[in-house]
Amino acid sequence: MTPHPVSAESSPDSTPSLVSPSVPLNVRKEDVPLKLGIMASGNGSNFEAVASAIAQGQLNAQIQVLIYNNPEAKVAARAANWAVPAVLLNHRDFQHREDFDRQIVQTLRQYEVEWVVMAGWMRLVTPVLIDAFPDQIINIHPSLLPSFWGVRGVEQALDAGVKITGCTVHIVSLEVDSGPILLQAAVPVLPEDTPETLHARIQVQEHRILPPAIALATIRAKKERPDQMSGSRDS
């Protein structure tokens, strides 16, 4: 589909961005609300964006639980404001990544989660988690993947001297920041940009594209795996 420019609402400098594929912000609603589990490690602005989109009728979903791994993460307070159950799973309490992911899977299943959204989750995941929710884990990353994957994607873009960067929502696979791309937003790099100013503008677009990308992922999954998806609702 043809990309189209969208305004960067509440952006620090109102620089326009480009979102592709061209999907409406209010994507076609599901008959039954999606049951989401959100994983976050920090401030939780993307959690807030998803919760707001649900409240505004832009995404027909319910956040079943927030899982966070940093005891000081501000996202826990955001979850409390939205009356969303929040579960602290501190990765430091687990000797192996697989044990940590097993506890995550157990918690997600306890809350009957269908789709997992990694909204600023700063931990590598293992096959334990990926196999429990195959093709049903969504991640958002602050670059135009496949460029600048991994940590410090914003700093990598500045160091490379690119003129355009952005953010990507994709399905999670075992390889870091890979998997099928759902939605991307391009953000110009300004001559005076610092990591902080560029990241702030990228985050505006993260908040914009994450909710429709969640809806888009479920629509695609129903088309590609209708029997499996209907089964997940009945299980």
C-alpha cells in the first residue's frame, strides 16, 4: 500500500513523519476484545499509548496484565492508573533466562493472555516464550529495521549519519529485532539532533503506530491461520 504522511501530534517540533503501510489509526475492530499482555521495563509510555487507544475506541482490546522486570519502573504506576494488574518479575531473581521466561509464560497464561506486546521490554527472550506464543508476540523498536537493530538504535542512527530513521513494529522471532515487519514510521534526523531529541520524536510515532499494528497483526493472523486463531479464543 502507498505510504502517506501523518502529522506528529504532540511532537517536540511537529516534524511530519511517514507511516507505512497506509492503515487507518482506527483499524477495523474485532468482534471480541483482544486479550493483551504487555511487557515493559521502564517508563511505560507505549503502555500508556495502548491503554489510551483502547479507551478511545481505536483498538478493541483489554490489557489483561502488565509484566515488568525493573522494580523502579514507572510503568507500574501507569498500570495502576488504568486499573491493570501489574506483576513484577525481576530477572535478577532467576539464574537462567529460560527459567525467567517460564515464569513469564505461566503469568501470561494465568491472565488468559492471547497476544503479547513487548513495549520497551529490555530483555532478550528465549524459545520458551516464543514457542508458547508462536507469531503472537509483538515488539516495537526505535529504528527502521533491519537497520540499527539491538540496543542504542537511536545512537546508532546518529553515529551513521543517516538522514531518516524511525520505528518499527514487528512480530518477534528468536533473532534479535527480526521477524515479519507490521508497521513502520519514518522520522527525519535533524542537523541539531541529540539522542534525546531524536528519541523523543521517534517515541511520538511509536505511540502512534503501536495500537494499529496490534490490530493489523491479529487481522493478518486470522487470514493466515483461521483455525488456529479461532482455537486460541476457545481454549
